Amino acid sequence: MNYWIEKTLVDGRTDRIQGERALGKALWSPQKDKRGGDIYKNMRKVDVGDIVFHFIDNKEIAGVSVVKEKAIKTSGLSGTPWDRAAYLIALRDYSELNPKINRDELLNYSNKSILTEVAQVSEVFYTRTLSLRQGAYLTPCPPKLVTLISSIYKTKFNKDLPHVNSNNMIEFSHEIQNISSLSSFHDDLSNAGLQYLKKLITRFIASLLTKPFVLLTGLSGSGKTKLAQAFAQWICEDESQYKLIPVGADWTNREPLLGYPNALNPEEYIKPESGVLDLIIHAKDYPSLPHFLILDEMNLSIVERYFADFLSVMESKKEIPLYPKGSVNNGVPASLGIPENLFIIGTVNIDETTNMFSPKVLDRANTIEFRVTSQEMQAFLNSASEIDIEALNGKGAASAYSFLKMAANKSSYPADIDLIKETLIQFFDELKKTGAEFGYRSAVEILRLIHHLSVLDNSLTTNEKMDIAIMQKLLPKLHGSRRKICPILETLGGFCLEENGNIVKDVFEKADFDFGAHEVLYPLSLEKITRMYRGAVENGFASFAEA
């Protein structure tokens, strides 16, 4: 069974008001347009039992009906614009909607990311700007669009749409129903004594959905490890789905993560004591469950020495060879891929004992910086309570299915694409001057991140989402001497304001500058750029990661 949308004019058309071709009694159209184009081909695809939504007079979905018979060839009607050879499809069981679904309730900004995603995979009756397509008389209504229409009707009127079987609302219905459940993670954190800004939680979950490799950096003791641990415990059913591994300063190869063949006994493979190999195998065996590898203090050792194989297969999707095939027989596979349901979270602190990340690592991750404002510290001191992280165990396990489905959605076409592209090009041109420009992979991941941010919190503005993307995907690669980096920071800082003024005097050198002022387009990014500029002036060098 398929769903269709008939976009038709009824007002003033006698043939659609009465008779065998009236609304809800039949679909009918010419076989060709006036130029001979086959734009009505979908009429031939309609089958008995299909469901049709009737969008009338360019303003509302007025009813739903069921297809009674396949299309037959017939003649048009004289006195109408369709007075030539025609298709006719008989319908039955027309149900008029009362109340009707207005056009603006469906084709609006809050639904734009979903509508855009649908339009990427199917012919639709609307355009990229959510106006109506000319000539789109009958178009498919994919499951996601059916679910969206159904959810609008159910939410607004507390009714089910006629003829639409709620049991057929497949994967996307789970996504819609469980977004609120993912959002409840913030409330569960608070109840467990852990305090984080809701926007930070949204960034964290959206980053995991965008790419299963996230770096948490920033102030020591600001809750980086606790957040990673809390989310894993919240969404997982039990401890077999996650590992918290402290990285050792002596990690010089992959053995602490993947183990090694026993040189004294060639038939044996030594698994690492960390349990990482077992976690990867478990994730591969249980693809419907999310798994989490949390690498604490990830930069205590040089990351590329022990993590290079992971970085490589993240992109190639190939497998990591563990030993020559056929030489070992103790339950360890000869090679191992990184399953799509394994999410890797690294925590990072910067001091004299740690190592910096290379651009290769930063380019493959979403990097989230943790900072604590005076207001946040005041709120913490006023309401500090004992942390009960065990209270989170399994509370969000029902959201695991939705989480994995959302992560598998590779949509990279957010609703506000034009403004986003313009901003990205501005930053690309400037970052290129320092050799820190981004490639195609980063561009796609930025668009994907913005999509997931839109889905998780449709109240975020385009500028807020762009600010997050700049902060997490573009700025982390910036580093260099004062002479090299300060001119770039000045230009990038100017991009963050509505009007370019004297960025150095008005912002960078002004200790009490208000980053929340209305003229600031990207407050997160501007505040970070300012700190980097001041660091470069004071120390002669600056990088994104700081103590």
C-alpha cells in the first residue's frame, strides 16, 4: 500500500464538486501536458487499496480516500482545461476532515528539516522554499511525510486520520515519539544531581548522532567524563554496552585497545585487559543496541600512536587486521570493523603532562568545549546535591532504537541551507589563509550536525546552530604563532558581529564586553575567538585547546 497527495483546485470547478469526477470520488488528469510531457505518470502507478490525501485550493488537506480501481484511459471533459485524453481512477470511502489541516500547519519552518529530508528521496508537491510546485497534481507521500501529517492531526485535534493505520507508521514515528524522550535526559541528569545547560546536552547528543566520535575538552573538573558516563548509563540496558577506559601515558601502540597475537603461542590471541576488544565484538553481535567507548584523558599519550587504526577505518569502513587469517582459534576474529552502533567519546585536559591533537584527529571529531560561567557556578553552589549516577541506569534504554535510527540518518540538507552555505564560504576563505581550511568531509558533517540540532530542538535559530557548528568543527583546528593567527582571528571575529567595527578595540581588548549583546551573531564562537586572541597576545601562541 502506498500513500499519495492529490493537489487540486475545487472552488469554481463543477467537475470536482459533483459527478463521478468529484473530489473524493475519483482522481482524474490528462494523460500528457499540452507540450506532450509525461507529468501525470504517477496516475499509472496508483494501485487498489492505496490511500490518497486531498490537498485542495492550495490551502488545506480536506479529506482522505481509498483507491477503488487502477487508472483507466478515458476522455477529458469539454469546458475544462483538461479536455483531452485523460486518466481516471475511481475512489471509495472518502472521509472529509473536520477540522481540516491548514497548509501553514504542514508547510512551515519548524517542519522544514523533515520536509527537506523527504524531498531528497521522493518527488513532492512543494518546493525547497515550501511554496507549492506547479503541475504537481499527484505526488507520492512517503512514510515520513505520512507520519508528519498524522502527528499534526493527532496533536492538534486528538484524532487519528481516517484510513491511516497507526501500526504502519514505521521508523520515523519512533523518531518523532522518542525525541522528547532523548530530551528528558537533561531532567534525569538534574534528578541525579548533575547540572548541565540544556543547550550543552543538545550539542552533545547532536554531535554523537552526526558522527560517532566526539571530543570533550575544556576546564578540568567541569563534568566532561561524568556527562559521557551518564549518557552511556542512561541509554544502555547494562554494563556490557559501555566501557570507561583511562588512557595511560605509556600507550605507544594499539595493544591496550585491541590486544595482540601471542608470539610464544601462535594459536592464541591476547585480549587487552581494558575490555575494549570485547566491547567491539559485543557491539557487532548486538547491532540494535548502542555501545560506548569512553577514553578518559585521551591525550595523556600521543593519540595517533594507539588510535590510528580507529581513525582510518572510521572513514574507509574497512576492517582492522588483528592477525593472519587461520592462525588463531580462540574466538577473536582475524579482522574487525568498527560497528555503526559503537560511539567513541574522548575527554581531554590540557597541561604540561598531555599532548596536543593533530588536525587529522580534530577533523574527524566534533569537539565540544566545557566552560563554567560565574552564573553557572553560582547556580551550582546554590543547589549542589550529592550525585547519584546509578539512578540513571537504563532510564533512557527505550530511546536506544530512536537514537540509532537518527544516527543512521545521513541527511545533510538542513532547511536553512542558503544562509549556512554563505557563512561557511566566508569562514573557509579566511581559514585557508592559515592552512586550517576544512575539506568536503567537514562541510558535510557541519550540515549533518545542523540537521540533528534542528531535529532535537526546533527552537534553535539558524545563527545559534551555525554558532555551534563553527565552534565545534571549524575553530578547533586553529593554532599558531601570534603573528600568524591574530590577523585571522580578527577577521573571524568580525564575521561574528552584525557590523564590522574595530574588533580589537571594541571586543578583544574590552574586558567587560557583553557576548550576549544583540549585535553578536555567534556568541559562542566570538567568546572563544576572543580568548584565543588574548592568549596569542600574552603567550605568543594560541590553539583551540587550553588549560
